[in-house]
Amino acid sequence: MIAKINGKMLTKPQWQHLIPHRGAMCLLDAVVAWDEMRIHARAMSHADPGNPLRSDGMLGAVNLCEYGAQAMAIHGGLLAQRDGRGAVPGLLVSLRAVKLLVTHVDNLRGHLDVHAEKLLDGDASWQYAFRVEHAGGLLAEGRAAVMRLAQPG
């Protein structure tokens, strides 16, 4: 079980600089806890009528994959920062074993809990499992692979 950081959550200004997502496209609001292998984040953006992923006024459950991917990016950034390095950019290259248990999520009240767990940290890529929950119930889960992008040098 991962613990809260110093007993409190990390707010968006404490980690947003570590990921490429900006403005409304930064979907997560806080990091509840993280460790070497896992991260637990929270989001309220699913209920925002201005969410850029909405289509016809609704946020389809397939977009929860992006919530998971952003949690993975934050996790990688936090690990790099902890180790005194800059975050290595990555490109989401595949999603596997995705299960969506709802059709859309814009009507859910309260926050979403977004969890990601690192399965593999290779020289050229990372693999994570993710799940998104609401009020203790599973909404979506799957695995994602991210390819490291070459650093300008």
C-alpha cells in the first residue's frame, strides 16, 4: 500500500511542470500518493462541461485511458525529479486488455480515483497497468506501453 506524501496530497502546481499536458488538457487534479512502482491520483475534470475530450456534451469511458496515461506521465516525472533528473518524454504506443465498465462518465458526481502501476521499466519503454474508479467502483482498466523519445543532444 502506498502512503500519502508527508500526510497530504500533491496539488497540480507541485507536479504539472513535469508533464507536457497544459490547461484544460491536464485532466488530473492531485496526487494522493505514490511510490517507486505506483501512483494514485484524483480528478474532477470528467464533470467539467469544458473538458476538451467531450463529444456531443458527454465524456465517453474510452477517455479514461487518457486519465491513466496522464497518471503514468506524472509518475515518471515524479521519479525523475526524485532522482535529480529531468523527465524523459514518452509516446503512448499501445493500449491492451482495456475493459470499460460504463459508457460515459460525465454524469458521475465527485472525484475519480486514477491508479497506475509500473510493470516494466526498460531501456526504451515503460509498461503500466491502470485503473480508474469512482466511489470505490471500477470504471475502466487496462495496460499501456510508452516508448521513450530520444533526448535532444
